[in-house]
Amino acid sequence: MDALHLLSACRDAGIDFFTGVPDSQLKGLCDTLYATLGVKEKHIVAANEGNAIGLCAGHFLATGRPALCYMQNSGLGNAVNPLASLMDAQVYAMPCLLVIGWRGEPGVKDEPQHVKQGQVTLSQLELLDVPYMVLDKAMTEADFDAAFAEIRAHLAANRTAAIVVKKGALACSVKPVYGNKHEMTREEAVGVIARLAGSRDAFVSTTGKLSRELFELREAAGQGHERDFLTVGSMGHASMIALGIAMEQPNRRIWCLDGDGAALMHLGAMAVIGQRKPNNLVHVVINNGAHETVGGMPVCEGGLDLCALAMAAGYRSVCRANSPETLLDAIDAAMSAGELAFIEVLCAVGAREDLGRPTTTPQENRDALMAFLQK
């Protein structure tokens, strides 16, 4: 079904504000929103799903109209608190429409980080007392309209309700244009860092294409993967994992390879790291201004100044790079400083079409890294 039909039904229900965190399963919706609304007054790409629910609450309080909040089903974890303690009928009884991408749907092959969440998505909504409908590829517009009538009734009764979207159920007929002015690719930047790091150094890489690129770079170099923790899920938590390792391995340099969207999602982690100040941690954030792994929608409208945030948080050595040459200088400065370091790397949006995925399981990744760290 064309996402334009879903948005038309939403507007008929009084929904005129849209927010959330992008998801590849919802690419048809996200692309349509960006192509038709951009990121302006009526559409905000939120830092995390809980923030997005808060925005929906504020919109309802100011206008009396529900908003639409889109997310991957993994984002339900970030949204549980405001859904249960803010929006619920036993608290403020405020409506919003959740549009949730169903990753890891039982019976549909997906990546390991989505399996558990896929199994519990519907039961999670039931536990939260959120009524829902399921949208799949076979559903016609007429079928959707009939099912959405019930959703609309729940919204009118000040209840939050959800549309759970199966793989391939939403299409986009109006294509957006994503991108930025930078030329260095993320894979090129990761390759420079991986080549210059010491043989005893360990890496924690964030969820998405960055970890996939690190894995393939090791493969291409004929190296093992025992030095790398590939954070395939848990978006936004790579820096805390890296901090935990750095504190227990003070004689080993730890590199956190983060993304701008991931870092923003749980930005408080930078404040904790900045106060702890481990002198063996280098926090690298690849900033392409986009949620590129799940489609390309902008992060903070592309205007996130990560160096300023790092300095405010208490990082001691802060650098920015926008080319392989300036990245070499930044890495040299970070390795020479002998103190908590931060490198913001400005990169282009995009990745290789043939980019693969890790061929090791998460448990194999865990065991190999733990053995490496004990050497």
C-alpha cells in the first residue's frame, strides 16, 4: 500500500503532526514524510522513541489532536515508560498513533538482534493495553480503511493505538533526496582508524552499517575479528559498553566507533564518560547527519555539533576530521594525548551496494573478544 494512503487516513482522523525514529521496515512511510513535509514544524525526527512520545503528548495538550509516532519495534523499549506512565488511560489518557515496523516477525528471516523483539512485539502491545492492527502486503486500501476505523475510534476515545507494519507492506511513490556535502565515506574512515590502531587495541562499534563495514575490512585484510565487539542491536549504547571495557582494561586502548544518530539517542552517556575520563578511551563518532543505515532521514536536521557537546561533557582531547588526511592528524593527536579523546568524523551519506553482514554469531563475537581481552 502506498504510504500516501496511510497519511491521508491519518489526516482525516485529525493527525497533522509526525515524529519518530526511522526504521528500514517503514522506509516507505519515512521517505514519504520527508518528501512531502521535510523536517519542519509538522515533522520532527526525534532523538529516541521516548522523546517522540513526549512530543506527541505536548502536541495533544496544545491542540487536542493526536500525533503519529513511527518507530522500529525495538524502539518500544525506549517508549515503554512514557506509554505506561504518561499516555496510559490510568494516568493522563492521551492518544497517539504508533506506527511500528515489525522486525524479527516470527517465520520471517531477520538478523539475530531482532529475533526476540519480533517474538514479543504483539504481546508487548497487549501488555501495555495498546490496541493494534497489523498491516501486511496483502491488505488492500479498502481493507486498511475498515481496520483503521477501529484505530480511529480508539484515538477519539483518548487511547493510544498502533499499526504494526510487516515487511514490504508500505511503499513510497514520492522519492526524497538525502545527502550532504562531505566526500569521505564511513568505510574509508573506519579503514583508516583500523589500520592505525595498535595490535592490543580493542574496538566497540555501533549498530548498523558501521559494524558491517568493520567486519568486512577485517576480512579483506585477512585479520580475525577477536578485537572487535560488534554491537548489532542496542542502538546508542556502544559508548557505555566501551567505557565498561576501558575501566577494567586500563592498559589497553579502547576505540568506540559510534554514529551520530546512535550517540544522540542516549546522549547522557557522553556526560558520564566525560566525568569518568578514562585515559585509554577514544570515542569516535561518524557524523553524516543521517540515519543512513535505515534509509537516510536526517539526524537533528543535520546540524549536530558533536565536538561542542564533547567539550561540554568533559572530554579532554577533542578533534574534528573531514578527510583522510585530517583524520590521520586527529588519530595521531588522540593516540599521543594519553587522555580521554573524542574525534568527530564528517562523512558522506551512503554505503556500498554489496556490503555484507557478519558471518559470526553474536555469541562467537562475545567469546572471541573476551578471550582477546584476557591475553
